[in-house]
Amino acid sequence: MASTTTVETTDPSKTVIEEVTGWLRLYSDGTVERLTPPGAEPFTAIIQPYTEPHNGVTVHDITTNGGVHVRLYLHEPPVADAPRRRRAILVHFHGGGFCLSRPSWALYHNFYAPLVSKLDVAGIVSVFLPLAPEHRLPAAIDAGHAALLWLRDVAACNKDGNNGDHVDPALGRLRDEADFSRVFLIGDSSGGNLVHLVAASVAKAGTTALHPVRIAGGVLLNPGFAKEEKSQSDLENPPSLFLTEEMVDKLLALGVPVGMNKDSPYTSPVLAAEAVACLKMPPMLLMVAEKDLLHDPQVEYSEAMVRVGKTVETVVSSGSVAHIFYLNFFAVESDPLTAERTGELIDAIRTFINKR
């Protein structure tokens, strides 16, 4: 399974040319060291896949026929002869400023594994994205599009979509229960940007190339839109373990193509919207946290998309909740406000999916 590149070195010939405190060091020879800051260890712990159901869900890591790795969350196998019904599928893009994190982190597992049942979807496909700065954008966009092409192959053939001639039981269950005309993209933080960017990639390529897969909508959870000029929320909202001003500035700069900055169609809310003005984009659900450092650019994205004729439903989580608050499973368990806002977020996603 794809893993994060980590370099440990005492080589005196190497020097650190960029550092994101607690999270990443980029060395003069191009190697990257990824770190875990104090306090983040429970969130970055790797959850191994499992085929024995836990809380009604099984987890499968798959290398696709397109070379992209995915983590698949499924309902436990149905009782023999039980009636089956077709349900929506979610394709998930993780966050990390295009530079950090893995779908196998406890941060994501503890939210997305239960989400299969809470949303009553056929399954969730979480993509192991190539990480910058080794693989700058558009590498992650290409990986997201490749995952959709793999999903098309799973839907359209009797093989396992995994270069084999047998039917993988997990993929067989997904094929039997999924409504491939109701695929929703969902992403956290910079993964929210990828919801927009992958949907645009699909629109440019032509939706017929994915048949029978159809993108029915996108869910942007606290997306990582930002600009070079600081917004009021950048300056006034408090930082958190998962997002600081330094992380916004440095990770996004390392994620976009060389020569670009945050004022690019990958991260600028207005430029991202203007880039899709002539494309047929799916309806979007935008979830904004009131105390997110990126609150203002997220709202600006919604306004810019509406100006170019796109459908965006915006829901603001009020109160003291900050960036990706719903992924902080300790806060969800211990803080009533965080738990309440997380429940509201899930309800909003469910309503959005059920309408389409």
C-alpha cells in the first residue's frame, strides 16, 4: 500500500530549505521528512484494514488496475437471500494541504467508517493521493480521476477491477449494492478543493467517459481555499492543531505547481470558480466552520460559484468549532457543542445526497 515518504537523516551535506513546524521538512536534495507533532499521535495512528465486521463495517485496501490505491469502507456482508437495494457511493479525498496525511489515519477512519451506516450509502472509496512536494498538483487530481475510471470498470465488468479474473468479494458486494449513477465526491480541507478540481476534470473529459458512473454531487468539508492577501478570518480566527497560518501558507505553496502561489485556480476561491464557468459542474454542498481560519475564502468560493451560474448550497457550522472539527474524535466524544455540530454536518450531507 502506498505510504508517506519519510526520511531520517543526520547527513551534514543536507540542509532544510523549508519546514512546516511539527509536520514536514523539505531538504536541499529534494527528500522530504514527514513528522507528527506532539498531541497528534492518536490521529495519525494507522488503522489496518479488516474483513471481520466491526460496528457493521469492513475495511479493504485495494490496488486498482489504474495504479491508484484506495481504501474501501463497506457494510458487513448481507444475510443470505436478504433483499438488496442500490445506494449511493462516496469517493473521498483526504486533506493535508496536498502534502500530508493518509486515508488509513485514525483521523479519517473514525469518521468515515461509521459514516457508511449513518448516510446509508453502499460504500465509501477513499483515495490514497500522491503527496506534494514530490508530486505537486495536478498529480492528486489525476489520481482522483483515475479512481473514478477504476470505479467505472468495477461497475461495468464481471472482474474485480484489480487485474484479476476472479470476483473480489468486497468489490462484488459494492457492485451488487451501488447505484453508480449516484456517485458523490467528498473531501476534507484540501480534499475539498479536490472535489471541485476532480469534478472539473471529469467535466472537461466528458461525462460519457465514465459511464455508467455519474457524478451526482460534491461535498466540500471546510475546503482549503486561500489567497495571498490575508482575509479577516485568517487574521482573527484562532489556529488549531490541524491548521495554522504557517500550514496554510507553506503547505499550499508546496502543493501547487512550481511558479504558482495561492492565487491560482487550485486554491483561489474566485479563480477556481472562474475556471469552471463554461463547464457543467455537479451541485455542491459547502460546509463552513465559523471559527475556521479559511472561513472567508470558503464563503467567497460559494459566492463566486453562484456568480458563474453553479449550484452551491452553503451550510455554516456556528459556534466555536474550527477547521475539520468533526475529525477530532476526542472533541466529538467529550464536547457537547462539537458533537452537536458534527451531527448537524452529517445530517446536512445525508439530506444533500438523498435529494439527488
